[in-house]
Amino acid sequence: MRQVPQYLLIGNGRVSRHIQHYFTLLNLPFTVWQRSEPHAALMQKLKDATHILILINDQQIENFITTHLSPTEALLIHFSGSLVSTKAHGAHPLMTFNDALYSFDHYQRIPFIIDHDSPSFENLLPGLPNVHMRLDKSLKAKYHALCVLSGNFSCLLWQKLFTNLEQEFGMPADIAQLYLQQQTQNLITNPKTALTGPLVRGDTLTIKKNLAALEGDPFKEVYESFVKCYATLVEKK
Ligand SMILES: NC(=O)c1ccc[n+]([C@@H]2O[C@H](COP(=O)([O-])OP(=O)(O)OC[C@H]3O[C@@H](n4cnc5c(N)ncnc54)[C@H](OP(=O)(O)O)[C@@H]3O)[C@@H](O)[C@H]2O)c1
């Protein structure tokens, strides 16, 4: 009979709280240790653990393993999309996690991108029904850079629109919600035709006007770099 996994989650940040919720919905047993607890409590929890998820800041993961996890033979797993380590296996949930929890269905649909040399997904994260893909560790830096560009940087652009609508134009930020929803839907439906606007139209006059309107705004440089980047993409086609 397959052994029931005993998960120990290190940290109580955003991802940890989501995983705690997901494991509860899956009826998977787990314990949590965070650094505000005594070290002795960690040593006690290590005794039963078969799988340890180290859900702390990327730069702290290897040091934490070296300092605290030498007494354990449990499988060590981190969720960082960029960290390449020989001390723990990488399993990156391709998702963004903030403070609000998600539905059970949503958690189950999150893909995990695991290191090419990790054990099988069933042994790495037993009890999880999620799909997974393997990624060669040498490609993780590029993979993560693309995730940051798409997810995090587009978030900054939408935050900029919402803030300026409110503060500069006296409009409610949610007036742009349908625009955001449709842009997202178009990307999902057909990424190749999702881009509209002056760049695709080659409308240089509008681009010039846009740049002039952004004079003194730090996002002017962002706009300029997109124009340059897009010109390179078109040249390469
Ligand atoms: N958030 C996302 O969208 C997302 C998505 C995919 C993967 N990840 C990965 O998930 C991991 C956790 O990210 P997160 O967003 O949950 O971070 P977070 O919300 O900032 O939480 C980080 C946690 O790590 C703890 N911590 C930091 N240094 C520590 C140390 N030296 N010893 C013990 N605990 C320490 C913090 O404890 P204190 O509360 O005591 O400061 C906090 O509970 C990272 O590897 C990240 O790359 C995040």
C-alpha cells in the first residue's frame, strides 16, 4: 500500500497559506513551521515529515536547508521558479498567489513545472492531482524571466492605468475592467491576433503623440522600449 505523505510546510507567507488551504480541501495531512516558532518545534515536526515544502524567500532557501534540515531524510522541495539547487527539488506552480484564497477547482488546475531531474510527480508531490511538465534546470532562468515579464510587468502596466484613471482623470478604476477582461480573453482565445493598437498598425504619428503625452512620466521609457522591442520582432519575421 502507498505510504500516506506527511507534509511539512516551512513558512507562513502567501504561497504557504494557499497550499495549506489546498491541502485541507484535498484532505492531505500537513504541519506548518514558521520562524516565529521555537527551533525545537521544527525538530519535532521534522521527525514525522516525508515531504518538506520550503516556501520561503528564494534567497533564503539553500541557507535554511543547510542550517536546519540536515537531520531529515524527507524529500525537500521548493516552489521557486528561478532557483536552481542541488539541495532541493524545484516544483514551480505556474500561478500568482496573493492574499485572497482560490477555489478548489482553481488549485487543481494549476500546472507545476518541475526540475528535469526530480523524482516522478507522484513521488514529489503525492496526493496532488495537478498536471506537470519537466523543465531542464539550465532553462529555468529564462523561463522565470518570461513569467516575470508577462505576469508581473503587465500587472504594473494595468496598475498604472487604474491609478491614473482615478488620480488624474477622476474616473473610477473599475471603468477599465471590461477592457482588461477582453484583452485577457483575446489572449486566451488567440494570442497571435490579440495585439491591437498603434504598434501593429504602424501608426507612427499616434506613437509620437503618446510619447509626447508621457513626457516626465517614468512609463515613457517603458513605452519607448516596447516600440524598440516590437520593431526588432517585426524585422525578424
Ligand atoms: N507569490 C507567488 O505568486 C509565487 C508564485 C510561485 C512561486 N512562488 C515561490 O513561493 C515561495 C514563497 O513565496 P511567497 O510569495 O509565499 O513569499 P512571502 O509571502 O513573502 O512569504 C515568505 C515567507 O518566508 C518566510 N521567511 C523568509 N525568510 C525566512 C527564513 N530565513 N527562515 C524562515 N522563514 C523565512 C517569511 O517569514 P516571516 O513572515 O517571518 O517574514 C514568510 O512567511 C518563493 O520561493 C517564491 O518564489 C511564489
